[in-house]
Amino acid sequence: MSEDFSPQSNHYLLGQEEAENTFLQAWKNNTLHHAWILSGEKGVGKATLAYRIARFLLCADPNNKAKYSSLSVSPDNPIFQQVATSSHPDMMVLERDYTETDKRKIISSIRKGEVISDDELSSLKKSAFIRVDDVRKVNDFLSKTSFNNGWRVVIIDSADEMNKSAANALLKILEEPPAKTLLLLISHNSGLLLPTIRSRCAKLPLRLLNNEEVSCLLRRYRSELNETMISRLAEMSGGSIGRAILYADEGAVNFYDDMCRLLYSKQNYSLKEMLDFCDEATSSSEMFDLCEELMLKFLKDNMLNSKDKEELYDLWNETRKKFSDCSSVNMDKRLMLINLFNKICRVL
């Protein structure tokens, strides 16, 4: 069985030792900033590091700092279990909440004593943004007395998803944080955050993983994969173990191979092959998103070795816009894909 690698339950972090040590040294030197932006590509370990920091800070002995060489906390530690189950009184996680309609479904099920299955939970929709009312819950949390006069930790996952009102509400907290409070802002694109938020936070950038590190993690989290598949996934992942695992679970390698075969055929494919591929690509929102990501990867990879870089770059932008339009308006996704395929074939 594959190991649980969800950030709140994962005690293992590979490849981000520099970021971990930066935080640890700040804690040891009593120069710990009250707010940190954990930035980097999706899937490189930002949330895993955030929970790792939270567990450490909630149980570390400040009177014996010399004994700590890492932020590691044993899974057997009661605080590890409390963080994993979101039950620690001094930790709060701020994420996008469910839409009002689906929130009512959850409340109704709880009142009736009904169990919501994993499939039902995965089908529930979340709001597009973290809203101002969500951030106000942080104020309520920080107004309470901490347990045993310890630290309080707030993880915002992700800070990129705050709307303008929520960002301004967070800014007020950052300007006057209560004592012994740590805010960890996870950001996939910190350039989108308000400059005033960035200026009030310490920076903790996480690097892309190399292929060997991604392969090592795949062996740990997806032990059923053979070495050939691990190698392909590591190469396709772009340094993100999160992306590599997503690709493994969604059969992305075979899907990408089919895509490449069709695109490199210079339109010498059968209509059935094209329609079968489009049917698979539009079978779910997840597969459609995967198709977009892999088609943009295909264009980017070809751009690097092409004499017509400008034309391929324009096509990359057009492809991104077409997928975005399909997601926002009621367009025929299959027809859009066929037209894109034919256009890419002509340019290659």
C-alpha cells in the first residue's frame, strides 16, 4: 500500500534541507520572523515543510536549542498526531472553504449522523477564493489564549487564493501580530501577492527537485511503479514530486505518448484515433486539465529545439487561452482540441 504523503501526515521531506535549516537557525538565534512566505513550484514540498515547521515549533524545547539538528518530529509524538488530525488547539489552517450549497450538504449530513464517503467529499466544490470572512477567523483564533503559553501557528494554503479583501484583512494581522504567533503563507507564485504582504514576511524559497530526488520519492510513495515508469515520470515532472505522483495516478505517461504520436504524425492519423484521444481528454475536468498541462509541455519542449520559436510561443499562448476559454464558457471541448491539434501539426 502506498504511504500517506499528505502534508499534515508526512514526516519525510527530501531536497529542501536549505530552507529547513534557514528556519531552524532563525529559531535557534532568536531571530524568528512572525511571518514567512514559503514559495516555489507546486508539488516541491511547501505544505509538507509548513506542517513540519508547525509540529516542530509546537513541541520543541526553547531551553535546549542545541540538541536540535533538524525540524523532524517523531510520528509517535502526540503533537504529530494532533497536527495530522487538525486537532491541536494552537494550530489553524486557512484554506478555501466549501461553497455555501455544499457546506449545507455537509452540515445536513452531520446532523443526520450520515457518513460522507471519500468520493462524495471529492465531488464537493470549494469557493474560488479565500474570502475576508475566512481571514477574520484567524483574528478570532489569535484572540484566544494559547495552550501552556506556547506558540500559535497559522498556515495559509495557499495565500495566492485570497481575494483582495481577504489579503487586506491579512495585512492588518501581519502589521500587528500577537506575541509568539507564526504565520506560514504557502505561495505558488509569490509575485501575485500584495507587495505590502511580501514586505512584511521573511522569504523561504523552495527549489525544484532533481530527477534522482523525484525518483527516490516515487519509490517511497508509489512503490508499485517499475523503474522505467519512475524514470519517465521523473523526467516529465519538471522537478515536482506532487506533479510526478499526479501523473502516475492519472496515467499521464501513456496519455502523453499518445498525444506526441498524434502531433508528430503531421495529420497522418486516423479520425478514430483522434476522436478516441479527445474522448479520453474530455472525460473529466481532471483529464482536461491534464491535457492542457501536457500540451503546453509539448509546445515548450519543442520550442527549445525549434528554429521557429516565435511561432511556437504564439501557439503556446493561444493554446493556454483556448483551454481557459473552454473552462469559463460553454465551448465544445472536443472540437477545440481537434482544431488545436491540426494547427500544431501544421506548425511542427
